[in-house]
Amino acid sequence: MPPGSGSPGDQLLQAMRDGGLMTAIAFSHIVIGVLLLIPSTRFLGAILQLPICIGIVAFHATMSRSGLAVGMLLLLLNLIALADRPRLLALIGKSSASAA
């Protein structure tokens, strides 16, 4: 795709491909996907996936509306994976016994 053609979203994706960033993103998705599949590391995977999901939603909300519904679904699933009260409380430094 020649420079300046297509939507800003298409131009951004092409720049990411040309710069090699898509390879790093694909690798991180694979690693995080494995973490999400293992019950003992699911919370860590969800924490690592959260900024990626927010970035996907922000990209589709501002540059390429076509994938916004899928991005919102991914964000919802990510938030569901994060809905582990004891681990969330531990993350912010409170014990579950003192929060009850």
C-alpha cells in the first residue's frame, strides 16, 4: 500500500507490519493465550491482556469502526477473567479478611 492511501487505521496497521511490530504483538498474544489457558496463571494472563484489549477497543473506536464489537467482546471477557476478588484485593495490597 503506497504511503497516504487508505484510512488512518489502514496506514497505522501497515506501518506496524513494515516495522516488525506485528511479530512482537503476535508472540505476546500467543504467550498470554497460554497463560489464560492455565488456571493457575489465568489472572496474570488477564492482567497482561488488559492493556492490549483497551488498545484494540481504542483503535476500533477511533480509526476503524468495523471491529469495535469484537473488541468490546474481548474486553468484556478480559474483565470477567479479572473478576477474582481475592486476587484483585491482593493486587491492591488488601487482604480478603480485612475487606469483608
